[in-house]
Amino acid sequence: MKEILVILLTAVLTQNFVFIKFMGICPFLGVSDKTDKAVGMSFAVIFVMTLSSAATWCVYHYVLIPYGLEYLKTVAFILIIASLVQLIEMFLKKFIPALYASLGIYLPLITTNCAVLGVALINIQQDYSFLRSVFYGFSSGLGFMAAIVIFAGVRERMQLSSPPRAFRGMPIALIAAGLIAMIFSGFSGFNV
């Protein structure tokens, strides 16, 4: 139980993919203008990270290692992630078209989201068991969700303010993201 809690706190706070490792920035900046879009993207990323952690662990341990093909892990992992994103895209298009339309181009970009690939590679690098890999993928998705939802709330709040003209739009958003990243880096002092 202690290891599960450590994995959760590490993935969400001390090693957050967005604010500490700076992965997954494209959807983080692109979909964080509204909280509802950020939540929808977060659930899609959590789903992909969790399932891809399970699928990539199985492919690596039951296909790549036995046949001496470990060097193909990146290519294999990207193909698995792309397949999962296609499934999510088809599901959202059919059952939740409003969310599908609001996510736009950022939904297929989950395929190239380096945070999703990073989770799969870290699972292998850390030599996690199957269950730890799946839980790390889920926890990392929660960390992504925390980052993007917090940032979306800040961006919505900033729309009500009037910063100097040179800072309007993306410059003030990047400054806000930097300040939130500094807050998250403060969690790295915790010893879990």
C-alpha cells in the first residue's frame, strides 16, 4: 500500500509530467482555455495513459524481450498509443460529439503527446510490475489532469483581467504556467 501511495504522490505532485518534466505541453496550452475542455481532454489522457501502460508492458515483456526486439520498443509503443487514441476518437465522435468537436485537433495529438510515451518508457526503465505500470500510468494521468484543470481555471480567471497589452494572450498564459510550475517544483522537497 505504501508503494502505491508513493507512486501516486510522485506522479501527481513531485514528478508531474507537465510542470516538472515539461512533457505534454501542446495539449496543456491548446485545450486549457476552458475548464470543461480541459476536463474532457484529461479523461482522454488518463484513459490512454492507463491502457497504454498496460498494453506496452505486455508487448514489451511478452513479445519484444522474448524475440530480442527491445530496440523496437519506441516504435511499438507509438503504434499502441496511436491505436488507443483512434479508439477514443471514434468513441467520442459517436457518443459525445460535443466534446469531440471542442477538443478538435488536440485529440489526435494525444498520439504524439510525449507524456503518454514517457509513461510507457518510464515503466520499462523503472522495471515496474504490470500492476505498478498500470497504476503509474493512471497516476500520471491524474497529474496531467491536475495540471491542466488548475491552469484552465487560472486562464479563465485571467480573461476577466486586463493585463498590459504586450502580455495579453499567450504571453500572460506562459507566465502563469511558469508560476504554477514553480509551485509544483516546491513539492519536490517532500520526501515520500
